[in-house]
Amino acid sequence: MSRHEHVLLDGPAGKIEVFVEPQEAATGLALIAHPHPLFGGTADNKVVTTLAKAFRELGCHTLRPSFRGVGGTEGTHDRGIAETDDLRVVHDYARERFGELPLYLAGFSFGAYVVTRLAKSVAARRLVLVGTAAGFIEGDRKYETEAVAADTIVIHGSADETVPLANVLKWAEPLELPVTVIPGADHFFHRRLHLIRRIIHDAWHR
């Protein structure tokens, strides 16, 4: 059973809260970002904890930071810009603590968007993006989601009511990036969380 740690790091705007679950004889480390903090997103979101469980099953240390204004993380929401800097602090902490293990980046919704930004400046082995914020979505928010590597795992629900599937397909098409669509799944993957784990495991073992 994994050991759960609550860590506070010094970030650009104050403390950054991180939930760390180290593993015995780990073969990788995974940094997992949660959904939009102004719409109830937290590091305990079920999609986020499902991603963390999948990575632990694959032998990774997992780190789930809280974005600004959530839990013990200080600072104010910055539409993903300063949040990227905060994730870089978490990345540096993970590297210092766990060494040069293969790094995996994962995120859900707003967290997936921020992860695409972080991936431009850190060396990640692979990305997993779920319910990725892309294009114009409800609440007058527009996301210019960054390009990602061709082996990125992109998972989206066909019935996503927050980020329309069409938005993600429009982003993925010029990148020639496959998107795994879960039929009937809404934005939070109610009753479909087990499929996220299955998709990740299948991709790792191909």
C-alpha cells in the first residue's frame, strides 16, 4: 500500500501543496495536474486520483499538486501562466528527491492544458491528457493548447458537456494526434473511470 505524504514547497507566490505517494523500487515518476481551481477542481478529483492510481500500478512515484488558491497552495489564479511556473517547482522537487527516473506528465481538463505548457520546458517521457481544455469553452474561457509529442495519450468523452469533443479533435488534427474517445462519457467520466486506467495500461504494454 502506498504511503501518502503532504508536502509544502516554496513557490513564486508562496507555498505549493503537493500530495506525494512514493513507491518501493519505483521505475518512474508521475506529476498529475487537477482541473480548474475556480470551478471546484482539486488534487482529490476522482479523475486525478484515478490517473495517480494507474501510474502507481505502473511503478511510479506520484505527485499531485494543488493549484493556486486550492488547499494549502498560496497565490491567485493566473489562467495557467503562473500555474506552469508552480508545476516547474514541483518538477524540480521531484527530480531532486527521486533522481533521473523517467518522468510522466498527466492532467485533467485545465490541468491537461497546463501540462502541455510545462512539457515545453521539461524532459518528459510521455504525456497523458484527459478531458483536455482546448478552444473556447463555457465561462468565456479560451485555451490555446500547446502541441505535444505524437505518442501522447489523449482521452476524451463523447458526451463531454464542458469541453466539446470537437474542440479536442480540432486541436489534435493538425498534430496528427490520435484521440481515444470513450462513448457516452461526460467530462468527469462518471461510471467510466475504470476505462481511463485500462487505456493507460494497454498503451504502456503495447
